[in-house]
Amino acid sequence: MINQRGKAVWNGDMKGHGNITTQSGVVDAQYSVGSRFEGQKGTNPEELIGAAHAGCYTMFLTNVLGQHGHTVETITTTSTVTLDPSQNPPKITKIHVSTEGKVTGGNITPEDFQKHAEFAKANCPVSQLLSAVPEMTLEAKLS
């Protein structure tokens, strides 16, 4: 088993601010109501979920492609996490994954890439965790 740790410290009431860190120390970021709901400087949980999802998905898709005889030059993925603050309580209602790959070997077609991208969307560990989100869409492009 592998355990990884994230930590958050909050100071004050809802008008306060906090700091999010990771076990490795690579992430050490401020967050607040302003950075989450008002576009102010700082990070927010949804942005971090999107980054974690994009990272996991990309690694997983790379592995799937390699297992099918394809060579990945680059894969770029964006995971957009939609928070609906009008719901009470606010809810994450959608995740949209957009991935583009430069892949060689094994005569890969756009249809093959789409099939592998869909498999990764359903099976990467973070996608599995996020399966409670009502809608997860995918746009996959082979370049």
C-alpha cells in the first residue's frame, strides 16, 4: 500500500485564509473563499483535484498505449472540475477531460486513441475515485 498525505490549515472564520501543503513539500499554496469562489489569487480544492486527475489520467493512458505497442512522445491533459456554488451545499457537478497525444508505433488510428482514452477515463485510480461526480466527459485528439 502507498499512502500519500495532503494537509490543510485554516485561520479564522470563512473570511479567513488557509494553506494547503503536500507530503513532498512541492505544493505549498494559499487558499481562501476568494480564491475558490471569486477568482482571487491562490489555489482551491477543485483546481488541485483537476491537477491530480490530469496527472493520474495521463500516466495511466501512457501505460495503456505502451501495453498496446504504441510509443508516446507527449500527452497533454486538462481536467476541468466544475463547482456549482448555487447548490446548497455547493457541489462538483462535472469534470471534463481534454487530452491530446502525439503517439507513434503500432499504426495507431484516431479511433484506437479514443478507445484507449475512454478506457483510461474509466479506469485510472483518480477517475475511479471521482466516479461519484454526475458527469465526466472526454475529448481525445491524436496529433
